[in-house]
Amino acid sequence: RSLELDLRKAIVTNEFEVYYQPIIDVKTGAVTSCEALVRWRHPERGMISPMEFIPLAEETGLIVPLGEWILRQACTEAAKWPSHVTIAVNLSPAQFKSKNLVPAVTKALVSSGLPAKRLELEITELVLIQDNESAFAILHQLRDLGIRIAMDDFGTGYSSLGYLRSFPFDKIKIDQSFIQDLPHKEESLAIVRAVVGLSSSLGIVTTAEGVETDEQLSSVTSEGCTEFQGYLFSRPQSAGDIGRTLSEQA
Ligand code: G
Ligand code: G
Ligand code: MN
Ligand code: NA
């Protein structure tokens, strides 16, 4: 059977689960936010990575109902966390083209009771590349609701700097490929330094992604990144586990 048919069925039979990865304030060491990362427990194939099924969900349009489910799930879970912790949810380009994104986000906030300021949406440049006028219009509507907008995987796309001029992003997530080269690869260090400098002049928070070692953490700390995320602190955790992690912190 094709993976596409399985994916259609999996939405109906609820084979997905949302995991949460903590994001830590570099200065205080406290968890400030968690990123929602979807998992698929396939009845025969076991865990399937989002790297495999998200692209398929995008091609088939199934990312729209799946993305709405993830948003609802993530907001509902986050509403139970200490109120200073925010939730970050990834959005795909297809969700922007669906015309239903703003109502779906609003519904997720209303049904979960999560205040808009505790929701952050992560987008990549791919969202802005095709029809960026309508994408920017949607982003402005979301931001007007009080939701924060983060630019994800920064540095891996084509024309990130122009997008920073066109929209007031709240956060830049520096792609893990730059962080994992630190501190020895000079080019990566120079790029991280430049991105942090640029972001701080624009009043934008920076998150270093994919921090796996103490050496990388001390490097992003001395470069002035605001936050970090990565296996060094924690892998993505189930809803139950992240609930316990956060209540131990509080
Ligand atoms: O842990 P990780 O393997 O979770 O995720 C792999 C890729 O899948 C990443 O690029 C991540 O952005 C993407 N991804 C994970 N969860 C979601 C989601 O809920 N929505 C979208 N659009 N992408 C996701
Ligand atoms: O594309 P996006 O940045 O949304 O997805 C984040 C991806 O990075 C997820 O697949 C997540 O599991 C993965 N990730 C998070 N922390 C680390 C890390 O420390 N090392 C590696 N290799 N991957 C990580
Ligand atoms: Mn992300
Ligand atoms: Na990223």
C-alpha cells in the first residue's frame, strides 16, 4: 500500500503524536519555550520520521488537516504549562496557500484557551518565496493577533536578508548546520556572529539550533545568542515527559 493512502488513513485513525523540544534561555538556563515536532506511529512500519512524511503531506495537501490537528494539540498541551513558557509550531507553505490558516489558528487558540502571546509560529523562507505578498498579509494578520513569528532554518535559503527588511520577525532560528561546525570552522563562526549582530540591531531574538556539545554552547553563549535548542539539553519529549520537565523547573 502506498504511503499516501496510509497517511490519509492515519489522520482519521489518529496515529500522530506531538513531541516537544525545550528551548533554553542562554543567560538564565531556564526553559522559555518548546517546539512542537510531530511523530507518526505507523501500525506496521513503526515510527516514521517527519522528514519522510511532511514532504508527502505537503505534496498531497494533507498537511492542511494534519497541521490544524498539530496546532490544536500543541496549544491544548501548552495551556497546561507554566504561563511563562511559550509553544512554537512549524508551518508549511501549503498551509499559507490554504486560505484557512488564520481561522484555524484562531480556533486553536480559542478552543485551548491559550493566550495568543504564548504562541509562536515558525516559518521558513519557502513560505515567502512563491506568493510573498499574500504570505506577508497573512503573517501580519497573525502578528496583529499577538502571535510571534520566527524565521526558521535561517541561513539555508536564498534571500533571507530581504525578508528581514519586509517583515518584523520576532525571532531568528540559526540553522543547526552552522551551529554544529562551531567553534572550529571559521566561516560558520563568522556567520553566526554576523547574524547575531544583525538580529540584535533589529531587536530580534536569536536561537541557536542543534546544540549538541558544551563546546558549542559556550561558543553560542560568547557570540551572544539569546536562546539555544538541541540534544545537549534535551531531545524532543512526549507530552507527558515535557509536562514533568516543566513542573520540575517551575
Ligand atoms: O525531529 P525532526 O525530525 O522532528 O523534524 C524533521 C523536520 O520535520 C524538520 O524540518 C521540522 O521542521 C519538520 N516538522 C516537524 N514537525 C512538524 C510540524 O508539525 N509541521 C511542519 N510543517 N513541519 C514539521
Ligand atoms: O527544521 P526545524 O528546525 O523545524 O526542525 C528541527 C529539527 O532538528 C528536528 O528534526 C529536531 O528533532 C532536530 N534537532 C533538534 N535538536 C537537535 C540536535 O541537537 N541535533 C540534531 N542533529 N538535530 C536536532
Ligand atoms: Mn522549527
Ligand atoms: Na530550524
